[in-house]
Amino acid sequence: MRAFSGIRPTGELHIGNYLGAIKQWIELQERAECVFCIVDLHAMTTPYKPERLQKNILELAATYLAAGLNPEKCIFFVQSQIKEHTELAWLLGTITPLGELQRMTQFKEKSKKHPEYVNAGLLNYPLLMAADILLYKTEVVPVGMDQKQHVELAREIARRFNKKFGQVFQEPKALLPKNGEKIMSLQKPKKKMSKTDDPRGCIGLFDEPEEIKKKIMTAVTDRGEIIKYDPQKKPGISNLLTIYSLFSRKSIKELERKFKNSGYEKFKKSSIELLIGSLGSFRRKRKEFLTREVYVKEILEQGRKKAQIIAESTMAEAYKKMGLS
């Protein structure tokens, strides 16, 4: 089974990113042939700082390596270094109706969020994502719910291409995380965790212990002191329970029993201890990788070489089927 996933180099990651995406990548590389990509071309569809882009790419690579990505078990590279991504996106654009792109939920949401930056790249984002996926004959795509619609479009495009020109592409399926797809803000527990919306409600993957302590202790909870999972009536404590469960690998039911008579303060203090211990190793490893810039770049280069072989082979097939060679 071949899996593909990509992440945009758009700044510091938080525990929601880790639990919803990175953790899934790490586990998947043990049971699938994985192609993982830093999608820098996608990062250009929303406002960004060109002078920061290369640094963001390097820091993101170091982050994934620190979190457990193993270059011996997966292909890990930078999207823009494989020209076939954009070549295939153009070909796929010739068989994709404009209406399908305009219906994409993310295009509508980002257009509202950045009305001054509504560009053709944002509209064509799903085409490039489809190219990313189909180029490697991907079978499964680990994504969050917000990207599922794009994977469905990639599946439809693959089906359409194969029917029109002949079999080339796999029809990919979205692989959604079983738990932790949505980690909510510590300050607004009915909204998804986001550094831009409220930094106080967001625990960065590399926050220092004092920052973690302050954010957990000031996290919004609910009436009463009972530690019980109920996202509708008790969204604050339910979110903290989800975070605790995923980092401790203990079920919510186990935690409800463990903290049955504890109250919120004791539960929060235990959460702080768990998070500081869990994130400490990430922080140390990331610092080490960032001091070994040449080594990180070499890993990405080796990944590029492996990805290039697959990409060229797929493009040769697509070109031949479409009458271009």
C-alpha cells in the first residue's frame, strides 16, 4: 500500500497539528510505503514571506524528523524540487470542470479570510494537490476532515483520466485519523486550535515548560468539577481529556475512572506533567537537527532522488496516453 501526504511550511506547529497529522504519518510509515512532502508551492496560495520560506522548509523538515519520521522507511522531500508536480497539475486541469474547483469549501473559506489575496493558484490548489497524490500512484492519503473533499476530487479526476485516456492512476482514498482529528482551542473549546486565532489557546509543539503550564492552568473549563467526556455540555474538559488520552495512550474511559474524584486543578496539573514530559524530547531532538542543517538537506535530497524516479515514470505514462509522446 502506498500513502502520500504533504504539509505546508507555514510556521510553527502546535499539538493539534501533531495529533491530527504528524502522529499519523509516524505510525503509517511502519505499515505502508510512504511518500511525504513539504508542499512549498501550496504555501504560496495564501500570504507568505518569501525571505522566510527556505527557513520554514528547513524548520519543518527538522520538526518531522524530531517527531519520528524515518528517512529509511519513507520518501521525504520538497515539492517544488520535482517539476512533475506542476506538469501533471496542468494536464489534470484540462479535464477538470471549472465548477468543481469553485465548489471547493476551502477555496470559499480562504477567499473570505484573505479577500485581498484571491488568486488563480488558490482556485487551482485542488488540482495541484491531485497531482501530488496521483503522481505517486497513491492508494491512501492521510488527511484531516478539512482536506477530505480534495482527496475525493483527486479520486474523481483519476477515474475521469483513466476512462478517457486509459489506465494510469490509482483511485486514492482519504485516511482519516481515528482520534484527535480536531483538537480544540484551550480558550475557545468549540473552535479548532489555531495559533493565529488565539495564541493563548494553542500549545506549540516546542513551547517551553513554563508556557505549557500557564496555558493549561488558564484553559477554559466548564461548570462543576467532574472529569467527564461530554463535548456538548462540557467542551473544555472534554478537549483536555482528548489531549491527555492521545499523549498518554490511555482511553477516555480509563482517564474518567482515574480522575473520578480529582477535580479540575489536579487533572490540569497531571496534564501539565504529561505534556512537558512528552514534548521535551521533541524540543531536544529538533534543536539537534537544526544544528545539522547539511544533514537535513541531504535527507531531503536523497528523498528527492527517490521521488523523481517514480514521478518521471508516471509522467511518461500520462504523456503517452494523452498523445504528447
